[in-house]
Amino acid sequence: MNQNLVSLIRSRVGNPSRVFLETETGKVFTYADVFALANRFANTLVRLGLKPGDRVAVQVDKSAEALILYLGVVAAGGIYLPLNVGYTLAELEYFIGDAEPHIVVGRPESHAGLAPLAQKLGVAHTLTLGTKGEGSLIDALAGASDQFTPVQREANDLAAILYTSGTTGRSKGAMLSHRNLFSNAETLASYWRFTSVDTLLHALPIFHTHGLFVATNVVLLAGAGMLFIPKLDPDLIVKLLPRATSMMGVPTFYVRLLQHPGLTADLVKHIRLFVSGSAPLLAETHREWEARTGHRILERYGMTETNMNTSNPYEGERVAGTVGFPLPDVALRIADPETGKVLAQGEIGMIEVKGPNVFQGYWRMPEKTAAEFRADGFFITGDLGKIDEKGYVHIVGRGKDLIISGGYNVYPKEVETEIDGMPGVIESAVVGIAHKDFGEGVTAVVVKAKDSALDEAAVLKALEDRLAKFKQPKRVLFVDDLPRNTMGKVQKNLLRDAYKDLYK
């Protein structure tokens, strides 16, 4: 049996005339429309020389066509590589150079800068795709057949590479197989009770696991529909909620909606499920949402490398401040970070997971991959947690200094490198500080030369063209010295404690 994700999804579609996606402008795609366009994309990519296992890097704004392109790439046997639309050319040079895609698809307005870069890096074709269904990729579809049989793929063949962050070095490409994506979507669709009568309000980005794989693949496997809007827009969400049965969001969504006067219990009385993830949801937000709407948000826990690992129950108590129970087929344990010894219930240690959802390793990083897995196949997540007496998993911190801001991963080293290179800067330390709106606010603590006139505004201005917006500090603070331990290592925990009330 063909294990191609698209083949498996297509085998589940019960009603081809069911609306899969409707945009905020009223454009509608049925399941039949989606697969016809995905087939045209696949035929075009193959005509451009795409072979099974070739990468297709995509940095475009959210649109129906962009989402369907993902299905076309996977159907053609390609490896889909979504890139954050906030990445600068300097950042793209690393990702494209590392992944070596056969094709790069970018925004029409970015083509003048992207095309020469891609050509320099040996990319065969650089195409464009805009939000109104325009661009050279769309032009290339002329004459392409809407019939295509998904390329034969095995379960462990790669379907996607998503670059993820760490605290040191460069981003790592997490390799996700057809089985990784299918198994997790199948589990979630069942666990969260999605069916063909559901309509998901989709306001998430589609270059990220949450919006691309969790939301989209679950809807596809359930034969459900989506109201597909470009981004978080509280007014538009409030307008559309009466037409939805579910919504997936990051904590920022819920914080912003709580500030909207139109959010009432009556507005969401027919909603079946609100899901939150990608960053910790404050217990305060959880309680406020329930008081305002009558709904308890379902919080879950996942990673780029694993998709979803745990979830609060669909039926049963959804405990604020926890991420629920391990999903079916996912084994989760708490271990000593140094020795790997499994710890007793209630003890805090490293969260380790194993299951069909866990990725195939890091792209072209065999040593890093080996270091992140235990001998028995458990993946070391880097997150510290515990399991309470009822079996709920609590995330209490991170073994690494990874920052999650607005649902996006930011690793401090990259930001620090940019700041340290500025004239007048001696050194810097970047930490995440609790932020009601973003989960964590990227915060830079800088030591500058005695005669330097550098100030916060100058640092922020200098970073505008060097880092994606979500990586840019919310605040830049200046100190005489950074706190260090006896080994000379900066004690970021002390910085986090010192500025814990900065955004309150």
C-alpha cells in the first residue's frame, strides 16, 4: 500500500463536494477542488524536474493556494520545507544552503532579492506565489493535468523538513516522515472527536507545525472544513466564530479575544472545542476564558520534532497549568537529565518521548541526532517536567534556554550574535521573560562600553533588517555586568528572576 500522506488522506475522503476551505474573501474550495489543484501542482513540479526526495522550500504568505501547494509537493514525492515569512535574506541563505532545495517558491515582492540568492546557492527554479492566486508558479500550471497518482512512498520516507531552534549553533532541520504526520493527525482527529460536520476556524500561520500539520491534517483526515483567515484578527474571528465548531490557537489568540467586547458566552455556545498550544497558557487566561465563555480551553504539548505528545482530555477534567496525558501510542517518561534513569512519579526531570509521531532525526546532523536519543529510542525533548498523582503532565521549565514567543521558537544565541557584533557592545544575554500576550517576551540584557552612547532604540533599529520580527527583543536593558557562576557561565536564571515582572 502506498504510504504517501496524500494518498492516505485521499483514501479517507467521503464526500468530494464537501467544502474543505473557505477564505475570508469568500473563495471556496471543495475537497474535489483541492485535490485537482494539488494534482496540477504535482504535475508541474515533476515537469520542472522534481524527483522523489527533492526539497521544495516555500516562503509565501498564507493563502489557500499556498496550503494546497503543500499537498502537491508531498503527492509528487517531494519534501516540503516551509519557511517563516519573517526570515530575512541573511537568514534564508542558511536554510536554502543547508537544505539544497530543487525549487524555491517565494512572494512576488521578494523575488528580486530571493532569485539571485537561490541561483547562487544552486537552486534549479525560483518561482513566486501571491495571496490572490497569482505568481509565476500559477502561470506554470497552464496546461497541467488535474489527474495525478501520488508517488509511491514508504512510511519512513520524508514528507517534510521543519527547521527548529536550539540554544547554540544554527537551526536544525527536523525530518518528518509520512508516517510521523499521518499517525499523529489520525490520533488527534480521534482524540479530539473531529468529524465531517466540524468547521475549524484557522487563523494560524502555515509555516509552523501547529497550523500546517496539526490543524490542516486533522481536518483533512476527518473530512471536515475550515474557515481560513490570514492571521490573528480579533474582529474577524468574532465575526466568524458563529460559523465554526472549533478553533486552534496560541495563548496570544485567547488573550487578545478576551480583550474584545464581542466575546460572550452566547457567541460561542455552539463551539465544541477550543485548543491552545505552541507556548504555555497562563492559568489566569484559562480561568478568565472559562468565566467569560463557559468553555475550558484544551491545552496540549508538542514540538516540531514530534508533533503532538500529550493532550488534556476531551472528556474529563482539563487542568489549567498542565498539558494533560500522553496521547495514545505515545510513551512519555521523566528521566534524570544526566543519567537517563527514569524518575519516580512527582519528581522533576527531563521529558522523554517515543512513538510513531517522533521524527527521523536532524537533516545532515547524524551526531546531533544520536545525542538526542536514548539507546532505547526515547527522544530527549529538552523540556523539564513531572507527572502528578493523577497522571497529568506538567512542564516546569526547559533544560535549554529556548524562548517561545507568540508560539515561535527563538534561540538566544542567534540574537546575541547580532547584538554582540554592534559597535559599543561588550556582550549580551538574551532571555525569555513571562509575557501575558506572547507567553515569553524576547529580552536582551546588554553590557556596553563605558564611552558608548548606544541606547535601546538604536539596538532595536539595528536588528530590524537582521532578524525576523518574532526574534527581535521586546525590550533591551543595560547593565554593568552579567551575573556569572564560578565557571564563568552567564546565569540566565538570575536574569529571568531579576526581570520577571518586566512585562506585567
